[in-house]
Amino acid sequence: MQKRVINPWTWQDTRGYVQGVEVRQQEGVLYCAGQAAVLPDGSSSTADMKTQMQQALQNLETVISQAGYACKNIVRLTVYTTSSEELFATCFNDYTDWAKKHGVQTALTLMEVKSLYETLSIEFEATVVR
């Protein structure tokens, strides 16, 4: 797989994403369902957004690794949150730290939504290539 990052600017570098990703000669594509802070027993977390983000990212990592892919090959990530204000005030730095740790350079879209399932406040939907 060949991956090329397209970044006409530099301001997004500290925000943990890129403007575009071109992929050529991939062997496979994994489309991940939205991963949120759903616990191993299937119950939805009632924790704060920061804690939910950590669980959601862990769940995303689990799906990606179980499929034989790597987080560094996430090419598209959509983040759904019930409060973008809370996300940026309390835990967006956790996302950027996670992205750096895993070498994630992805096209990113963030959307504030009215609600997510049950008590959930953040969800990640990813496309990963190999």
C-alpha cells in the first residue's frame, strides 16, 4: 500500500489530522462501525467524555487489530460528539496524543450531534487500509 498525505498548510499539524490522504495499491479496506464507550458486557458507559474517549479509542484499536490492520493506516476518521465544546475543553488533546502515539495521519471530520446511543457522548468511525 502506498499512502500520500496532502497538506497544503501546516496549521492542522497540531490538531492531529491532515487535509487529504491518497491511497494506492492497497490490499484491503476495513470499514469500522462507530466505536464508542461500550463496555465488554455490551453496556454503555456513563462516565465523563474524557473517560468515554479513552474507551472508544481502545475499542477502535481492538477492532482494527483483530482485523489485522494498524491504526497508522486509518485514512478517514469521523468523530461524533454530543458536545464539541466539552470535547475541546476536556479531551481533544487526548485524541491528538493518541494519534501521535499510533502515527495516525488521517482525514478527519468532527460533527456535533444531538445525541448518541443511550448515555454515550463520543463515537469514532474509521476507514483503514492495508
